[in-house]
Amino acid sequence: MSQSVFSEVDRVIAIGDLHGNFAGFKRILQETGLVDKRGHWQARDTHLVQLGDILGRGGEPGKIFKLLKRLETEAPQFGSRVHLLLGNHEAMSMSGLVIYNTMEEFQDLACEDLLEEGARPLPIEGKRSDPDSKLNKRLDMLGCREFSAALSPRGKVGSWLVGHDSAVSINGYLFVHGGLNRDHGCMPLDDLNDRVRRELTDDGVPQAGRDIMLRRDGPQWNREFTLKPNDERRLELEEVLDYHHCTRMVVGHTPTSCIDPSRAGRIVPMYDERLYCIDTGIGKIYGGNLSALSVERGAASALYF
């Protein structure tokens, strides 16, 4: 049974959008003391929250997924836990939408195997009307077909990702990739997470107007708090936080360079620190600005490396 609400955790480390920066992610893990020099988990009573968007715009997402899957098994031995939240790029890729993915990602996922020796990605059915077309042959050469098969909800990566959450609450901090508004946020987190899982595993064609995982105001996509701040948004944020008995919301998705260009590469608090925006551009395409948000004894602090 899934669990979305946690309390009395000594330390929480939240890391924003990685966009394939495997080397940067490993450095953050080491600098925050979560892993030892060999890359194995060592922190006691600590929760790691990665806010999604491991995929998209290049890099080595397969290597990050493989590392996270191992850390998920190691952390409980220390009374700790790893939370990988689903971002909009995970939702898109798992739905067969690969417009933001690159050849580098295609080839990286083709090389990584999260399952047992000899496992193979499942074939994609009904995605292409003419498998012998020049375009589709070219996509096969680039690794797009294997990538999509691996990320499908029945594939070697997608079948693992689909078991992960879209939002969690830890020590009164609400973590979500994009943001939770009153329309989609005022429901129990277990229900919200189950709804996204159902949408991802639905055999029908994903619909942006119906499925909250693809809606512009849904948990994976919401930028209303970050890019359209006003008094009404403040009231809405407080309403959602009160519903979940939380004091702060922590989001990624929107690069902080878009929120405040003068603070590019920095974690940006908003609404009197009721909202923390931690997408500092860790992905190399955004500058490789390594950061994390540390939460201890109820207080949050920004870390840079």
C-alpha cells in the first residue's frame, strides 16, 4: 500500500529537475552526505525527494534511473527513504510524447537495463501506421523506438516509474513537481497519486483536457504560482497547504531564471517563504547549476555546489 504522508523525519533533501545530468546528481548526493564515496547510501533517518524531470533535453536519464532504483533499496536499511516524483517529462515520455527527448537520451536508455539480465523492452503497438517509412526507419536507427518501449507503462523503465508518486508530504512540507492548485490539490495525496497512476496505465489515448498529468494546471505542469503571482494565488496556495496540514510547498518545473532573472541558478522562495522553487537549472542545457534544499527541524536552507 502506498504512503504519501510522513512525519518526524530528521532530515529531508530535495533536488530539482535533473534533465539527465548524471554526474551532477552524483555530486549532489555526495556533497549532501546521502551517499559514500562509492555511491552507496549512508545517511540515517533522511528522506531524499527528487522532484522529477529526470528526462528531457538530453543527458543520461537511464543512468540516473538505475542509480535511484538501487538507492531505493539501500535507504531503508538506514531508516531512510527515497521519493522519486513524476514530472511532466516523465508523464509525456510514458505517454509516447517524445518531442523534448534527444538522441542522447534514446541511446542512453537503450543501454541501461533496470530489470533482470536478458530483459527486453516490450514492443509499441499502434503508435506508427507505416513501420517501413523512411522516417520510422530513421527513428529506429536513433533509438527512439526502444526509448518509447522502455518508457511505456509496461516497459522496463515505465513499469517501475508508474509505481511512483506525484506528490508527498514530509514534516509539513508538500513536495510536487509543478504545483497543486485548489482544483487538483484539495484531495488526499493517496487519491491524487492513484489518479495519475490510472491515467498513465489507461489503454486509451492520453488527453490533455481530461488527464491531470497532462493538464497545464495539473500537478506535473502547474506554473500559476511561479509565473503569475498575485494575492489570489497566495490565497489559493494557503488553501491547498491548509487542506494538507502543511506549511510550505516545494516545486520544480519552472527554472528560477524565469521567475527572477537576477537569481538564475538560485533557489527562490516566494509568498513569504510559503513556496520554494528549486529548479535551479541542474540540467547541463540550463547551465548545470547544482543545488539542493535541506529541511531540518522545520527550517529550510539552500545548498549550492
